[in-house]
Amino acid sequence: MDTKRIVQAAIEARDHARVPYSRFPVGAALLTRSGRIFKGCNIENISLRLTLCAEEVAVGNAVVSGDTEFVAVAVVAD
């Protein structure tokens, strides 16, 4: 497993976080058994119910692409 590649993808995802309230960007990267990496970042909304964590977004990206066997995840924050 290429840990550096997964961590780098999580860092890249963090750059896209939408965090106008907490100012705490988080990025996640999910490696699937097929070798693909899916990224996610936290997305805040004034309604906490609609706020998404970075891991949720990464899992959602993988699942919507049909990739559901997860091998590793990296999560980065400041």
C-alpha cells in the first residue's frame, strides 16, 4: 500500500473544504480494493444537520462510483 499517495490525496482534498463556521478544514482519502483513491473534504452548512464530514464525502464518492470494498483511509487536519 502506498501510504504517501493516500495521505497526499487527503491533503489535496483538505484544500477544498468548505468551513465558514469552524475554520477547521479536514481532508480524507479512501483507498479501495481496486486500487482507486476517492477524496472527500468537510462541508459545513449553517444547518448542522446538513454538515458533512470528510470521511462521509469520500465514502459517498466511492459508493456512487460502484467501489465498496475499502482497504485504508487517511484523514488530515491542521
